[in-house]
Amino acid sequence: MSDRKISRVLRAPLVVLASLVALLGASIVACSSSDATTPTPEGTDEEPAGDAAISTKHDASAALANAGIRADRFATQVVSFTPGACAGFGKDALPGVVLGPPAGAPAGQGSTDVVSLGSGGEIVLSFAPNALVDGPGVDLLVFENAFIVAGGTQTFAEPGEVSVSDDGESWTTFPCTATAAPWGACAGWHTVAQPGAEVSPVDPAQIGGDPFDLADIGVTRAQFVRIRDKTSQRCTSPGPTTNGFDLDAIAAVHAADM
């Protein structure tokens, strides 16, 4: 999450700002960073959200049983987290902040229930005991907190490279090679709705998120997903901030056990 993303949120209507402050319970510190792929002016960073960041995920998880959706259609374990420079936002809320269904956000906003990977950071998650399988169309959804820039149609994106593996050792990568919108096979550029009675967290047409088809890379089954930040944001702060790809959740559209 870049300084620009935070500053956009802070310029939202006061009622939205109040709800964000209540959710985060965080102090705001000044920070400046630059993004090689997305212009990033000076703005502000916020401290990790702690337990408050996973409250909406707990609410969403509680609703899964009523919707008949297995909990292991979403990440069940953080296998490893290797933060990059200026990571830190949401770190204190791991692993819960990235497990289960996405928190999402109202239209035009980005979720704060995320962990920032930092510049070049990486996270590996598992669906165990379930697994992704190749089915018709989209098989995997990755949820970042991309949002529509106020007053326009442009999406503020922080791209990430997605790889999958069935054993956690041999990886196959979706080619995240774009350096500008549209971001192709990168994650981090599709907005995410809030799950609810009318919005299934495993239906790409309803929930949004970044879609991936295992057939595109010749994979039939995968239990692990790895995400690497590709923003190349320069780190200028000595403390934990909000650089890089911001992971909300991942979901199996097609799973070995549905």
C-alpha cells in the first residue's frame, strides 16, 4: 500500500474517515516514497491495524456456513512471510488478516484488512487440506485493495506476481510482465466488493478480485500460492509502513473439495 493510496483514503468524506480511524486505531506518520510503475506523491502512512484489522474477516467467515461455502476454499495457513522494505501494515494481525474470505470495501475504496508485503516482499499461503484444481475458466482469485481514483475511472494498482505449487517447492508462475495498465497476469489491479447475502466470495462476477486460470500455465492442481510484490517502490522510511502489494485474501473458485 503506497503513500498515495493512504492519502486518497484520508481525503474521503469525513464519515468514511471516522470509520477508518475507528477501525485502525492507528497513528499516522509522514512518509514519502516513489513507485517505478505508479507515480506516488508524498502522503501519510498508518501503523499496523492489529486485531481490529481481522474483525470484518471474522464476520465474513461466520457467514460462510450459512452460504454453504467450505472454509478451506480460502487460505488456511500462512506458510511464510518475507517482508520487503517498508513493509509492516497489518503484520501484527497475521495470520488471520489474510486467511478466510476477503473483507473487501465499499465501491471506490480499498480495504484496510490487509498486510503490506513491502517493496519486493513475498508471502506463501496454503489451502491445505484443500487444493486448487483446474476447472472451466477462473480457478483462483487474489484479493488486493485496488480502488478507483476519486473523480475518475483509473484504478490505483500495486501489482504482484502470482505463482502456484502443489508441493511448496516446485513453482509455476503467471507472467506478471506489464509495467502499466492494464496489468495483464499481475494481481493487484481489480477492485474487490464486500461479501454478503448477494455477493459470493468465490464468484468472480460478484466479488471481483484478480482472476487466474490454472490452464493458462499448464497446471491441473495446486495447494500453495505465492505472491511477490512487483511495485518497485522506493523505501524512504526507517520504520514499518505501507509499501507494496497489500494482500486481503485468496479464494479457490474450483477446489478439490467443493
